[in-house]
Amino acid sequence: MNEKLIRLLYRLGLSSNYTGYYCILAAVEIATCEPQSLTMVTKWLYPKIAEQLGTNWRAVERNIRSAIDVIWKRNPLGVQQLSNCQTDTKPAAAQFISILVFYLQFDES
């Protein structure tokens, strides 16, 4: 699934030169194995990612938000297509991670 996620992030406009790229990779990996982590993003998911990446949870949150900003500016239609939802506002971090997890688990392509 990691290769599919990498291709997806590049297609959305996020490359590996953003720290948030690695945070999103870790978040999706964790949330795929432990879906309940999406219900406790600040208390559980971000600290776990921070531990893996050797940083703190606030930096993880900021980097994910920054990555979502980049994606939203470059390809809002791509995000809308992934979520099957027409919206004028960018998704929150937990919502975006959830969209990616769902797409990767259930997309047929």
C-alpha cells in the first residue's frame, strides 16, 4: 500500500521534499492498522508519529497541515475526487488522513 500512497501523494501535488509528506505516510500507515487512532489524533496519533520521526506532536500536526495546504492549493479537485465530496474548504488533518485510508483500502484502480 505504501507505493500506492506515494503515487497518490505525488498525483495530488505533494512531493517528498515536504516534511509533512513523511508525517502523512506514517499517519496513513498507523491509521490503516489501527483505525481508532483517527478518533484520538492529538492525544494518540500525532505523538506516535512524532516518536517514529524523532520530533514532537506539535511539529507533526503543523507539518501535516502545511502539506494539506500545498495539496489543496495545487489540486483541490483531486482531493474532492478522492473523497467523493464537493467542498470549497480544505479538509482537516484527521479528515484528510481518513480520506486517504479509505481510498487506499477500497479503491479498485
